[in-house]
Amino acid sequence: MSSDIDEKIRQALTLQRSGELGAAEALYREVLQAEPGNAGVLHLLGLVYYQSGRHEDALRHINAAIALHPTEALFHFNLGKIQSELGTTDDAAARYREAIKLQPNYAEAHINLGNLLKQQNKFAEAEHHYRQALMVNNTSAKTWLSLAQVVHAQNRLDEALHYYKNVLQIAPDHIATLLTVGDLLREKGDPEQAEQCYRKVLAIDPSRSATHNILGVTLQMQGKKQEAIQHFQRAVEIEPGYAQAYNNLGIAHLQTGQLESALLSFQRAVELRPDYAEAYCNLGQLYNSLGDLDQTEKYYRKGLECNPNLPIQHSDLLLMLHYKADFPAEQLYADHARWGEQFCPPQIPDPRSWENTRDPARRLKVGWVSPDFRNHAVAYFLEAALSALPREQIEVCCYAEARQEDEVTHQLKRLADHWLNTMGMSDVELANRIRADRIDILVDLAGHTAHNRLMVFARKAAPIQATWLGYCNTSGLRTMDYLLADEWVIPRDTRQQFSERICRLPQSYLCFKPRDYAPEICPPPAVTTGHITFGCFNNLKKITPQAIALWAKLLRQLPTSKLLLKVGHFSAEKQNQYRARFVEQGTHPEQVEFITGKLPHQELLNRYRHIDIALDTFPYNGVTTTCEALWMGVPVVTLAGDTFIGRNGVSILNNVGLPELVAETPQQYLDIALGLIRDPARLASLRQGMRQRFADSPLGNPEQFARNLEQAFRTMWQEWCTAH
């Protein structure tokens, strides 16, 4: 090649780089007139044509260059780039593969081929090529990001998180990656670290409304509700039409007891998005907290009409319907069964596919699934059972949807052989993990209550599945084999309907572990106050209009008596509105008193010293509250219902040897309460001996209860082994 030709090529390259494509083309043509077989110049001219938008000429010239010099990897690579941008991706992939074949360490070819494969959802192949590129150059943030994305797409979340963090080591201000890392950490149950990612994004760009919103969600997860409110408010200031942020703001206000603000936020959310299903359901939740069950049902059904594919909100509705005294039991069962049919996958494992050893006598591996392995009512009963289970017969595996841990969590961990925090695990992931752990019997402890994992049970994660304790009704799932109960809550002649087989434990289906810090029992407060004080520390949702009418009748017969209720975050205005429900029934305003705010549990137990007689709610009975009242020496009057949820009082009081406190009719309920009042000596005697009575009962005997539970599990397992 002459020096004159070399100079023309250098000049043409300079012109090409500066965008003077016409002049560059002219010089390349002059070179080709002198040297028609110059493959390098044909290639460069092809690139000029591509830059000029003359795609056919570009392809023709680069193909000509390849024909003259087929072993030049760069020619194949650039032809692949052009073909890719023109949309002929298969041809482009072939060119990149040829370039890699000629030059195995060609990082850019690996990256571009990986990008094509990623677009085609061929993530494993794309991953291979990104890894090859990183072996050549591991300082490229863009390549680490591409690798993270394809690993993420394959659901290898921990590995993907590691690679995203590599991106941030090279490019610490990469906003998209900071947001993705924050989302992954939040989903994995690490909101503290997620919070730091979102704060870095806002330090770079404080005007991002979506980041303020997700930071608010993350702060809520940590219990930082006031900070969360500030960020939701900032989100809607930046973007006034941001319906999701208004919805989240409403949730935060609801959680902090700012009910009027919550109402306004939810209403604004549905104004902005009239089909916003979750916001309608949250309006239902708000009215539920106010005890307005008709409005609750209305808004939940409106939300599910907008979007029927919301299993969590559908579960919330099912739970709420239990509080309605006039809701038909047949309809309640039908609603549960409908949930099961809608959300249970059509295909479940063939029983023959289980790898569990079919030995009827071997040690059983029992899994317990709950979001409530913490200071929660469920834990009080579960701890009693786990502490006494025979470990030579039962291996305890806890699957904890643990958003926040406390001392109760740590105690339950000590009682478990195996513990897995399931936060951030999808239903499929958790179901697969439980199968891999070869759990023999999987126990649901939540039912349709908050943060349940029923969708895991819908996938039949274990050969035998049972529901117990957390929800006093059917799951509605055809994949749930058993419901644990007793003869009192589900009598043999019951008309109730269930999707599961009923496994009735002897005596009681409950065993209660009282708290060590429970105060000592004191004499009946009427001795010093001179009047009877009734009390109910149940959730206000359980206090139905029918209960208010009956209790008001009791208060009218005893004009000096008081009724003490726990109302949480009710403002003075809300307290007066609630008191008015009793006044409308003829009581004096001063007869109804309230405990407000969120009290420490020990202090709440201490408030029983102010109560002479506890009144159980109906049709939704108390469970933990009834046990706690009895442990604190306070007799409880209950009205027997015809449903599981309405017969817990029957079970508890019969098991502690006080069947005479169980009423079959509203009038009998009044008679029992009045009878206790007319016999102050008996009331005092009951109070003094109640704690020992409870401790001596089946409810206070964890060893006997654990034997009963272990025998129930053994019978289930033996029947399964025989059948399969």
C-alpha cells in the first residue's frame, strides 16, 4: 500500500469521525479505484453508508470485505451490529458468534450477543456471554448490570443482588441500580438496607415522587410510620395525581389512628383511579376498624369487583364476614370455597411423587407456617404446644413470615429444630423449599388472616396439610387435608361446612401459655368501687349491634354499673360517637368508659383489676382475651353460637369447668351475668381460685395437649402411608 493511499485513508477516517461522511466516502472510493480488493476500506466504506442511512449499500460492502478477508473478527462484529439495529437478529447473532469463534476474548462481541439473547429471553445463554466479557474486562458497570439482570430474570435473587452491588462499586450513583437493589433488599425482608439505597437516590434527585413513595413503604415496614407519612406527602406534593402514594398515605394514617386523614387519602386515591381495587379494599379496612361492617363489606366487594385476582384482599373480606351476625353460614362457606377454587392451581402433585419415606412409625417432620411467630395471640398457644412436643417423635420446622422479630420470636426459635425466614420468598419458591425439606405434615397457623401463606398450601407443599389455631373456619382449599378442632367448637352433629376433614383433639384444641409478667390477682373491684364493672378487651369489630343491644339491656338493669372497652387510637370525638350507640339503647353516657392508646401487654393485663365480669362477644367469640381474662381471675360470660368462631367460649369455659357461664340464648346470657352479681361471695371465690382452676385444666396442661397433638399427627400419617 503506497504512502499516498495510506494518507487518504487517514484523512477519510478523520472526516468520518467528525461526521463529514460525503467527503470520507469520496476518499474511500478513490482508494478502491486504486485497490479494488482492499477489504479494510470496503469495511470502512460500509460503515459510512450505514451512518448515512444507506443500509443496503452498507451490508453489500461489509459482506464484500468479509468475502475478501473472512478471518477478520471486526468485520463480522460490525456486520452483526448493523443487522441487529436493522432487526435481523438471527443474522446478527450468527455474525457475533463468528466473531467470537475467530477471537474468543472479543468482549464487545460477547456483550452484544448477550444483549440479543437477553431480548429473546434466552437468559442462561446470555449469562454465559456476559461472564466471558467480564473475564476480559471486569470493570465495566454496564456488563455487570447486564449479568445481574439475566441472573435476576432466572430468579437467582441472592446472586443477582451481589452483581448489582458490583455495579454500584464501579458506579455508586447509578440510580436504576440503586432502586433495584433497594427493591430486592426490601423484598428479602431487609428494609434497613433498602432504606439506605432509596435515600441515596433522593440525595441525587430529590424530585423523584416514586422513590419518596417506596421509601415511605420501606419506613412503614420498620415501624417508622411518621417518617413514612412525610415521604408519602412529599410524593403527592411532587405529583398531585399519584394515586398509589395517596393510598399508601391512607394506610399509614390508618395505622397511626388518624382515621379522618386516612379516609380523605383513600377517597382521593379512588377519585384519581376509579378502578383502584386496593384503595377500595383499604376503605373497607378503615370502616372495619370503625366497626361499620356494612360499609366494610361494600368497599371490599367494590374492590374485588374492580380486580377479582387479589387473594390477600379476598381473604380480608372472608375474615371480616365472620363479624356479621346476620351473614348466612352457607354463604360464608360458599365464599371460602370460591376463594379456594379461584386461587388453587389446577395441577397439584401426584401423591405418588412424594419422596417422603412411607414408614408409619418413624419420626415425623412437621412444618409450621405463620406470620405470627412474635408477640401475638397465636404464639401464646403455639409456644405451649411446641414446648412439650415429644422431640423423639416430632421434628419441628418453622417457616416464619417474620417482618419483625422480638423476644417471643427468639423463644420460638429455641423451641424449633429448624427455622427459615420466608420473607421475600415467592409462593412457588417456598412450596419448592418445603418439598425439598421433605416435610411430612405442614400446618397453617394463619388461615385468611394478615400475611398468610395460603397460596403455598394451595400448591400442596407437603403430603399432609392441616390448618389450626389462627383462623376458626375452613380455608376453602381442596389441598388442605385437615382442620384441627375439638368436640365443643365443631360438634359431631354440626351443620357447619368445611373443605377439610375435621380432626377433633380430645378435650381442647387449644393450650394457652400465660405470660410470666401477668400481675397477681386482686379482689373484685366492686368491693372498693361500690358498683359492678363489666369489661370487654376484644377487638371492636367483634362488638356487633346485637352485642351492644344486649349489653345495653344489662347496663339499664344496673344503672350504677360500668362497661369498660378497649378502643385503641379513638379520638375523643370517635369515643363519643361509639358511646352514642349505647346511649341510643337507653344507657347513661357515663356508664361506658374506654381504654385508649396502645398499651404494653403487661399494662393491659393489669387493667383486668378494674373488671368484675368479662362479657364475651358474639357471634365472633374471644379466644386469647377469654383466656387472659380467666387467668386474671375474671369470669367470662359467653353466648354459644352455631359456628366454630362462635363456640370458642363454649370450649374454653367447659374445659376450665365453668359450663354454667355458657348461655344458649341472649336472655340466659343476661341471667348468668345478673346471677354472678347477686352472689358476691361466689364472684370473689371464682376470682380467687380462677388461676389455679385454669392451670389445672386441659388449657393449662401443655404435656397432655402435646400428647394429643402428636397422636393426631401420627394417625394422619399412618392413614396417608396406608393410602399411598
